[in-house]
Amino acid sequence: MNLNIFRIKSLFAKNKIYLRSSFLYLLSAVISGILSIVINPFLAKNLSPEDYAIIGYFNSFSVIILPLLNLSLITYYLRTFYLTPENLRHRLADTILIALVFVGFISLILSSFAFYYFWKYSKVSFPFFPYALLTFAPIYFGNFVSLLTVNYRLNREAGKFAKITIIYAIVNALFAIILVVIFKYGATGRLLAILLAAIIFGSYSFKKTFCRLQFDWTVFKDGLKFGWPLTMAAILWFFLGGVDRVMLEKLNNSYTFGFYNVALQITGFLAVFYTAIAQTFEPDIYKAIADNKKGKIVKITGGIISVNAIPNILFFLFAPIIIKILTFDRYTDAYSFARILVLKNISITFYYSAITVIVGYGFTKSELLIRLIGALLCILMFKYLISKFGFYGAAWGQVLSFVLMTIIAGLFIMYKIINKRNKLRNTSFTKLIL
């Protein structure tokens, strides 16, 4: 008995830092999620189906704009942090930060012009201005926040991470209440609230991250070399989870489109659980990869997938009641879409886990190939499903796209494992003959 107690205490002491970090990451995610849930009924009461349709449509393009504004340099920073000597890490951070300032701004201007021509050519029914600007600009400032929070995670400063995440969520919620509920600015107010919060916290994050004016061209070029396949792959992400809204806009049914986006938004709340878990253990996955501990990688990814599935399954069971409460019974019928879309939160964790391993081992170009193959197949799938089943086809397409991508990624990992084993056998056989 005493031996078991001693083992439990030893295990707790050994994993104390992980338990504390997990609690703080989860706490920040839960509080942020609760804030979104609390204000959602008030927003739903003051946003029309057309407002939700506009917000959902323009937000779908954020998937393309985000990688163009950061060129996957934050991912590069995450991967190279532990491989960089401690005395050079400030130089690494400053280089990435300065690159985000200038490259991000240029990309924002060019992306906005490119999207304008797409909007004009496609004859989109929603106005370009101010919605495109209000949707894309927060991404620029959000990159500085992302870099700061990544820094906190890498340095095991979970308390600071939780503090900025929670305050950011509170400010965002306050702006939303003021602009949507009090002043009733609709979709414009909701998007403007996000922009104002992003400007405030983006500026603060820049100040906290910046050490001194230093820029290492070697780091920058290495970051671009590492990140360009990931950037292209991230752009292709649009065809996995965003192209559905472009196709649905052509159905000219803003009312149902609004309900579809309500379901997307509410099921998106549950993504905070995955985010919290991933933020806790993602550095450990990269460290396990660096140490080549395959068993540990499997355990961590398996645990993330299992824990993430629990809240999503519960939501599936009680979706009608939950959506009725969260929308003041105004968008209760969105539950039929939500029950399908929530399954995406499970299928996507399998894909994310596989891709984290692939990227961690440095196969960024292979990840691009996987995404390209998947994007082409998903475009065809979405086109077929939407033409046959409309909005329900789009919802199932969201789920199945990541099932398909997981299969492709899994086959790639198996190929690498088998290929490595064959090389080892051939090497051993050659040595035996010699």
C-alpha cells in the first residue's frame, strides 16, 4: 500500500509541470469557450441569417490569407526552437517577428487585391467592402499574438499563456456586445469587434516579443525554404474546409446558408478542447520526434484523439437542446447540420496528428503532396455532394474530407516505415555477405 502511494507521488512529482501546464491551457481554452457560449445567445438574437451567411462566407477565405501572411514562419520557429542554441533564440525570434511585420503587410495588400478580382469575376452576392477588410486585417495582427503564445508554450510559461488568452477573449467578447448587441451593427459590428481586439493584442504581443533590431538573413531564408511547402499546403486547406461556402453561396439561399454557418460556428466552439490539448503536448511531440521516441509519439497522439472525442460525442447526443439554448431558440433548426459537422472535430484530429508527425520529421514537401492530392479529390467530392444533397452534402463533405486526408497521410507514414525497414534489411544483408 505504502509502495503504491509512493509510486503515485513520484509519478505526480515527475509530471507536475505537465499537469500544471495542461490545467492552465485547458482553463484558458474553457474560459474562452465559455465566454463565446455566454455571448452567443445575445449575438444570435441580433444577427440575421444573412449576417451569419456574410460572416461565414468571408471567414472561409481566412484559411488562404493566414498562410500567405505568415509563410509558415511561426511553424518554423516552433520546430527549430529546441534545435537552436539558447544564446541565439532571441535572434531567431526577432528575425521571425520582423519578417511577419513586413512580409505580412505586403501579403495583406496583395491578397486583398487578388480577392477583389476573384469577387468581381465570380459575381459574389455579398458586398466586398467593408467585409473583406474587416476579415483579413485581424489575421495580420493575430500573427504577432500567435508568435508570443508559441513562445510561452515553448518556454513552459503556461501562466502567461493563460493570462493573455483569457484577457484577449474577454476584450473580444466586450467589443462584440458593444457593437452587435448595443449598437446593432450586425455583421459589420461582429467583424469590427474581432479587428479591434486583434489590433490591441497584436500591438501588445509585438512589444513583448521584440528584443532588439536584429535580422538574420540565413534564418529567414532557411525559414522560407522550410515553410513554402507548408504555406502551399495551408492554402490548399481551403479546398478541404472552406470551398464548400464558395459553392453554397451560388445556391442563392442566404437563409439556409445562415443556419449552416451557425452550425459551423457552434461546433467550432468544441475545437477549443483539441486546441488546449494540442497546445499542451505539441512541444512534447516535436521533442519526442527529435529524440526519435516513436512509442511516446503514438501515446501522445492517441491520448489527444481520445480525450478530444468525448465532448464532441456528448454534443452530438444533446445538439438540439444545446443549440436551442445558445441561440435563444432562434436557430434551433441548425442542429441537423451541427450533428454532422461536429463529427469533423473528431476526424480532423486524426489528420492533424498524422501531419504533425510528418512535419516533425521534416517531410514538408511530402505534406504538400498529400494536401494537393487530397485537395483535388475533395473538390470533386464537394461538387458532387453539394449538387446532390445541397447544404447537407456540404456538411458531410466537411467530415469526409478529413477522413480521406487521414487515409492518405496514414498511407504515407506506412510507406516511410516499410521503406526504412527494407533499407535496414538490405544493409544488414549486405554486411552479412561481405
